Amino acid sequence: MALLDVKDLSIEFSGLKAVQHLDFSVEKGEIFGLIGPNGAGKTTVFNMVSGFFKPSGGQIFLNGMRIDGKFMFEINKLGIARTYQNINLFNNISVMDNMLIGQHCRIPYGTFASFFHTRKYRDCERATREKARETLGFVGIPEREDDQAKALSYGEQRLLEIARALVSDPCLLLLDEPAAGMNPTEKDNLARLVLEIRKRGVTVLCVEHDMKFVMGITDRICVLNYGQRIALGTPGEMQRHPAVVEAYLGGGE
Amino acid sequence: MKTLSDKKFSGKWLRRALAAGIFALVVLVVVMMENNILFARNRYIYVLLCYIGIYSIATSGLDVLFGYAGQISFGHAGFFCIGAYGSVLLSHSEWGVAKLGITPLPPILSIPLMGLVAALIGALLSKPASKLVFHFLSLLTIAFNQIMYLVVANFPGLTNGFIGITRVPPVKLQLFGATLLDFTAVKSKYSYVFLVMAVLAALLILKQNIVRSKLGRSMIAIRENQTAANGCGVNIMRAKTVSFAISAFYVGIAGGLLAHMVGFISPDTFVQNTSVIFITMLLFGGSGNMTGPILGALVITFVQESFQSLQDYRMLIYGTFLLAVILYQPAGLVGLGRSISGMFGGKGGANRGAA
Amino acid sequence: MQMLINVLIGGLVLGCTYGMLALGYSLIYQASGYMNFTQGNLLMFGAFIAYQLYVVWSIPFIIALAGSLIVMFFVGWMMERFVIRRLVRKKAQNVYVVLATIALSTIVENAAMLIWGSNMKYFPSLYSNPSPIKIGPATVSKEQLTCIVVALLAMLLLHFFLNKTKFGTSMRAAAQNKMAASCMGINVNTTIGTTYGIAAVLACLGGVLVAPTMYVSYQLGNNLAAKSFAGAVIGGYGHIYGAIIGSLFIGLLETFVGAYVSSAYKEFIVYGVMVLFMVLRPRGICNANVYSV
């Protein structure tokens, strides 16, 4: 059974068919790429998988369970975490606080403990902070723990977003254009980080424009154009696929 | 590894010691005044302290909603009303439940009970608005305020209408008929000050606990970035509803304390203007932290008392205050303090985090 | 039958007044995405200015009306220019803008109280022949009919202005997408300022029309505003035609309940219906876009 199964997915915005009858599935442990020209509907697909939009048609299955139409926070609890195209951090609070919120659905104490700071509260808080530190170290920004999120550099903010998504122990991580705005060194580091993430047992679904980045780390790629799937296969196959080439470079002449 | 957490830890204890010290000082001053050790006995200052304490409780509650969860309510005077009228009707010997033949509760019980009722009503009220665009909550709270005012003003059989209810019972702690603590004192509010301060201290500790917990963080998350909060697993609707209920609880308790202090309530206290005054106090003092609401309550109450002669201009002044604060210093007095300390090399700027 | 017609006319008068306010809310919400709580007190202030001009200074009514409309247009424009725009430029959060409008509303309300006192003021009849008109078996005052007719005319005029004139179209464009509009050469600041001005004019018109049928007092605004919000929510908040439909509905509902059920309960019913809509059909009658989750 595939980890993520997208069947016949469609969405319409006031008559504009942004995504039409999309089918693909992501196997556990894969690094799966979703590419296509601008406006192809890639982020829209992400938004549907993560719960931000409700699809007008089709189904999305996570480990066999239907998740389309659920709230974002429910889907997060089920094991999908994401980063955003435009960085969506909690800007005015510290990096550590961002990481603590990221784990929100995994913290086991309830309202009573919140009000009265019981022993359970203290133990859970300690464990949560340690986990946060560990993840910050994993992505490479352990020293920034106490700084305000908006004080971080652009590259560090992107890493923080990834760390915040990782800290909730997702089974599927959605990365929305993670390499945007990065220089080649940063991109190499990012690629290595994604491979490390896969080693931790997290499946990755990645939208990206940078071809070298995508071809370099993904196992399979799905290509979208005008909201429809035009190709699905390994990176090598995609580079030779005529429809893909046409979509990116235009036909004719 | 460098233990930054240790540094924060000592900072936390220092602040706690400071807060406790200030409380102890206030208590000491009040006791000394009463026993003629310090200045001549000026009874009016006790009333003032009670008002400051009560408004601090209410403003702290509103801060949980606005400063931490980022939601706005223009009708919290409605919860003030529920706390006040509710507690009176439950404990009065002639009005309310007494009319139905049920023995009234002692105020020491009816005040917290009505606080919980206010919380429940707050939860019910904000639930439909929690899924909708944020201004629906504003509309709902305005309507709520209007409705509460109409209820207490237009049903004389229940609440004696515009005339109000007098002879509100005083607060005593009694067990099996024996009086352990008596906060009455009709002539002077000296003993009542202790009650208000004790409740304020307890509720401030509760607020501090909430803010530093998972619950508090969920509120801060929806204030900062609702979409990201959603994506991090925070149940947005629940966070909004819970923060509203908590704020309603605080304001309800404050209302109950007010009723039993003054000994008299009437509908005029619970109009829309009172909600605006709460907001003015909160914004003026600074929202999103522990001291701001208290500072705001302190200063605005003083302003109110000092300018008794300008009573008619009161709301105009508040409105202008509020506008000025919003335009020029939305972080309030606390924000001003932080930027000044920032100028002197401290960790300035507004880090409106869980601290 | 007679009572029915009276109640109907009374309901329409109220409905049109709420409509003037609700239209203002919708226009501002569409243009800038903010709620504006000043509308109710702008209505009251406009009514007072007209009172001052017409009753105290004995200027002919039409000129008094025009004068108050012009003054209120500038008041609305200046509020936007000096308060709202400043906050937007500082990228202040939504809550602060809304709070600023509340503060402005309080200032306007209390300024009116201080200038004109706290007593209710009454308009003398607008017509030299004040006898009421007969519709069927019922008698209706001329002021009431004037209110309804002029309000409906104003709504029609607004419709034409927004849809058929160049400036109106540019206003709608800027409301939908500021960036694109300014790229097309539309001065977005002007259009937004004008929107606030028009909203203030509508509020003022509502006030001046309803005042002769009721009374003028500094509390008039708050009372009407809260219920016009109910009308806006029921019709679909932010939707122009929804505002009108919802307001007429609320006006009629309130008057019917007040007449046939009980005067004390009419407010409860109005707010109750609003809460009902919020819970069961938040999009309102005209399907506005209201969900945030």
C-alpha cells in the first residue's frame, strides 16, 4: 500500500479548473518530486494534500485512510507536515518557541496540566525542548535557539521551517520550493539534508523549479501542466519525455 | 553546552521575587495606613486600590484574548455584567433565587461560580465565530453586550431594571456558621483590598501558567500566523474558543468582585463604553505580557479619579487616548519601557513570546 | 390592515436606514478588507449637522442636506487618509485598524454629545403641508415616504455609479486587486479614500432621512449600527446587494415583532436571527466569502 495515494483529484476556483483528474502515489521511503511550469497547480496540490483546500473531486489517501477535506491540524496529527513557498514562520517569537509549537499535536498533556503546571507538564516540557534542540541540531542551526525568528537569515529561516515541520514526527514531509532563493552551496547542503531526512524514515514529497536539484535527489517525478499530469516516472525518463520537454520549452519551431 | 536555559531560569526567579515583593509592599503599605503608622488614614485609597485590582483582573483576562490569542472582543462588559448580576442574584436575600424560594449562596461561592458560568457562555458565544473570518467575533460580541444590557435593564421583575439592586451582601468566609474571614467593612474597603489582591495574585499566577504552556503557545500561534498554526497541528477553533472562555472567566470574576464591593449594581455600568474602557486600559498598558494590563488599569483608574470634574469628557478623552496609542505606540507603556531599556543596551524591542 | 401598512412602512424606513449603513460596511470591506465601526456614529453626526443647519440656522432643507453630505464626505475621507492609511502603511494588524475605528467612533459620539447636549432633538416637518398621506386605509407621514424613496434612489444611483461610470469601475477594480489596479494607472489611494467618503455620505444620508421620522440623539448611532450589522451578516457580509436585502429584512422583522409580539423582545429577535445565521448559514443570503479555516 502506498503511503500517499492521490486519485482523480480535481479542484475548481470559480470555474477555473486548477487541477484536473490527477493521479499519483508516493511509496514509503521515496523522495518524490512534483514539477511543472509556473501555474501548473503544484502548490495547489500541496494545499489539498495538507488540508488547506478542500478538493472539488477525487480522493486523497494516507496509509489507506481518506484525508481529503479534513482540517489542516487533523492532517498534521495524522502525519503530514509541510513547508511553504513564502516562508510562514511565527515571526515575532523565538526559534525555540516555533519548534515547540511545531510539536503541538505530539505533546501529551492537557488543559489541567496547563493550568496547574503539574509534574506531567514539567516532564513533557523538558522532553519537548530536548526534541526541539535535537531537530535544530539536525538541520544545522542549533545556536539560533533563542533568537527571534524574523532575525534569522533567509537560508536559516528556510531551515527553521523544515525543522519545525520535522519535529512533529511526520511520516510524509511536503517541501514547497525549498531551494528557492538559495545559492549553489546552500542547495547542495539542502540536498544532503533531504537525503538525511529520508534516512530518518520520513517520506518526502517535493515541489521544486530547480531541475538539477530535483533530478539529483528524487526517486520518481510527476510532471504537471495546466493542472493535469503529463508524465510520471524516474528522473532519467522525464528528461527524455517529449511532453515534458514541450511543456517547459514550448512546442513548435 | 552553554546553558542559556539556566540564565533564563534565574531571570524567571528574579522576576517572580520582584512581583512578590511588590505585592508584599502594597499589602504592607495598606496595613500601615490602616494602623495609622503611615500617612493619615485616607479611606478613599482603599476604594481606589479595589478598583485598580478589579480592573486589573478584567484587563488581564482580556489580555489573554487579545494580547496572546490576537482576537478582539468589543463586548466584554457583557461578561462583567454576567459576573456581577449573576453573583448578586444568586446571593441576594431578596432578589434572584431568593424569590424562587431557594436559599441564596454565600458570595464567596457565587463569585467563582458565576466566573465559570461566564466562561461557559463565552465558549458558547465564540464557538460559531471561531470558524469564520475574524470580524464576526467583533460583531457577535457587540451584539452580546447589547443583549446583556437589554436583559438587565428591561426585566424589572428579575433585576429591578434601571433602579438597580441595593444591599448586595458582603463577602465572608464562613464555615458552619462561624465567620473565619470577613471582607465587609461598610465604612472602609480596607479588608476588601486583601480579597481583591489575593484573587488578583491567584489569577495572575494562573495566567502565567497558561501562557507558558501548550495552551498558551497555541494561542500565540494563532495570533502570529493562523495558517502556519493550522499546519502545525493547532486546533484553531478550539484555541480561539478556549482563550475566549478564559477571558470571560476573568472578567466575570471581576464583575462579581465589583458588585459585592460597591454593594449596589445597576445596568449603567455594563454598557458598550465599559468594553471600550477595558480595551483602552489594555492597549495603554501594553498587551501580551503580565504587567501591561495592570499598569493600564492603574493609570486609567488614576486618570478617571483625578479628572472627576471632567466627567462628561471622560469617554472623549478615552477615545482620543485609544486612538493616540494605536497610532503612535500600540505596544503601550510596556512597549515604551522596553524600547527605552533597549536604548540603554538591554534586550529591547518587543519579543512578544511566551515570556 | 391599517396597522399592517403602517408596520410595513415603518419597517421599510428602518430597513432603508440600516441599508445605508450596511452598504457602507460592504463598500469598505470590499475596498480595504477592514471593518469600519464608525458608520453608526457618522450617521448620527450627519443627522446632527443637518439639524444644526435646518432647525437651528433655518437654512432650507435641501441645502442643509447637501451641506451635511459634503461635510460628512470629507469626514469620511479624512478618517481614511489620516488614520486608516497610516496604519496600513505601518502594516498594522487587522485588529488595530478595527480598534482605531472604534476609537474614532467613540470620539465622534462624545463630540456630538458635548456639542449638542444629551437631550433628544426633534425635526419639525420637512414639508410646508405636514398632513400625512393616505395609502389604502392607513395614513403614513410624508417624511417616512421621503425616506424610503430617497434611500432607494440613492441605492440605484450607487449601483449606476459603481457599474456604469469610469470612476466607479476603477473603484471596483482597486477593491479586487490593488496592485493590478495601480498598474493600470488607477490611483488606489484616491479610490479607497473616495470609498470611505461615499460610505460616510451614505451613513449621513441615512441619518438625515430617518431623523425626521424619529429623533436625533447622540445614542442614535450605536443603536442603529448594531442592528445594521445584523442586516449585513444576514445578507452576506461584504456583499453589496446582500447588505440591502439583509437590512430590509431586519428592518421589517424588527418592526413586525415590535408591533405584533412585544416591543421588549424585538431586539432579542433581531440578534437571535443574526446568531442563527452565523451558526447555520454564515455566508448569508447572498453567499459571501466568510470562512477562514
